[in-house]
Amino acid sequence: MTNTENVQKVLVTGATGTVGRQVVAELLARGASVRALTRDPAKADFPAEVEVVRGDLTDPASLAPALEGVEAAHLIVFGEGYAPLDTGEEIVALAAKAGVRRLTVLHGGGESPLEDAVRGNGLGLRWTVLMPVEFMANALGWADGIRSHGRIEEPYADRLSSMVHEADIGAVAAVALLDEARDARHHGRAYVITGPDVLTLHDKVRVIGAARGEPVGLVELTEGQAVERMRAAGMPQETIDFMLYVYGNTPVEGRTVATTVQDVTRRPARTFEEWAADHAAAFRTKQQGKRAQEK
């Protein structure tokens, strides 16, 4: 377990999100005292030892009470609706004034005033930027189609992804936040975080099929069909263009295995097989789930 002797409390923003919950869990596992920030504490659903507080990153004044007594903090760079936060300078100033010493920042995939403010702070704050590639949890977006029709429908079936388990993102964040109490080896680093394998869509449906106990089909859409579906779902053109770029021309970082998880946490990155086994129930019908329980 990481030595947390000098860490009084760690603040986690975006605590109820896919990554935020994992950061909270990893910090607790390593013996830290955790304060979770959320806009709606009533829906937070954390273990009793987590101190849940109300706050909103779009309203920096609401953060002042949450930062009291905090020595390290995990920040996200977007507000409601995934709009980039423009309150970065205020948040960094408040953190420094409250005595925060270390920050991790979850990179949002684009330009970020908050991340820029953290990187360029002249206030003595140590920082680490976390740059995960595709989340394994994104596969849950296929769950309805798999349960209903036994298949997924996606373009670019051969596209490559070194997708990462969200728990590994949380683990890297926790180590960076807690280890910095002893040394500065994570300071000023931007960590690309991936899983241990590069997978195609064919690989992913095969793994999900094995986990749920029945094969999953894959119908490859044309680019035109994919665009039509995204427009029907109400996606703005900017988002559609981004998705087509990522699917059709995945950046090298998104399809190359990085050793960050092993290097930082001293254990191997979790595989998609592990993730799928843990989430197999999400891809099963009630009948399939009943048969799985009977085995």
C-alpha cells in the first residue's frame, strides 16, 4: 500500500463519472481520506467513509469549502454537457490558496483552458496529466443491441484500439496523487494510458461473446450509414466529423500499447477479457442470465 502518512485528504472532482468512481475506489484502497465533489450528493452512492460534498467546477466559488484541508486533488476539464471549462485560472488559484500541493488532470481529448492553467501554473502546484485512450466501458453502449439482436452495427470493423480499463486510469491517478507526497517523479508528466492489447471490433465482439456465453454478431456499416445513424441520434456535425476521424484514422496513440500502467502502478494493465467477464451480465438477456446462474 502507498504511504499516505502525509496526505490528509484528497478531493476527487467528477467523482460520480466513469473514471471518477475508479479514482475514489483506488484512493480508498490505498488508505487515503477521500472527499468526493458532485453537483448532486443525494445521487452519489459512495461508501460511508467517503465525504461527499456539493460543488460545481463551472462555479469556482462553490469549490472553496470543498478544498479546505485538501492536500491533493483530481480534476476533470469539462462541465455539464462535456463543454470545456473556462474557469481553469480561478480553480488553480483557489487550490493553491487552500494549500493543495498536487493535482492530476483527466485530459478531455481536445484544447482545455483548465489543463493549460494547471500546466502553466506558477504557484508551486505539482501536476500530472492523464491521457487515457478509448475506455473499455464504452463497450456498454453496445449492450442494448446485443441483448435485443445479438449483434452490434458499427463502421470500420478493422479499426484498431488499445482500449483501457477505467480502473487502471483510476489506479494511475491514485498513485500519482499519493506518491507525490514523497517525491516528484510524476510531476510535469503527461501519461498516455492504454490497455495491454490492440484490438479490432472483431476482437471485441469475440471477447464479449465469450464472456456472456453466446456469440455476438458484427454488421459493418458504411460511412454513409454511420453518418445517417449519428444524425438521427441528434449528434452535431462537429461531433460526427470527430467520430469519423477517430474511427477511420485512429491516432497512433490510440492504437499503440503504452507501458504506463505497469510503470506507474507496478502491475500489468487489465485486459478486455477481464473487463468483459466483470460486465458480462450487461450483455445477457434475462434468460441468458438465468442460464449462467444455473451453471
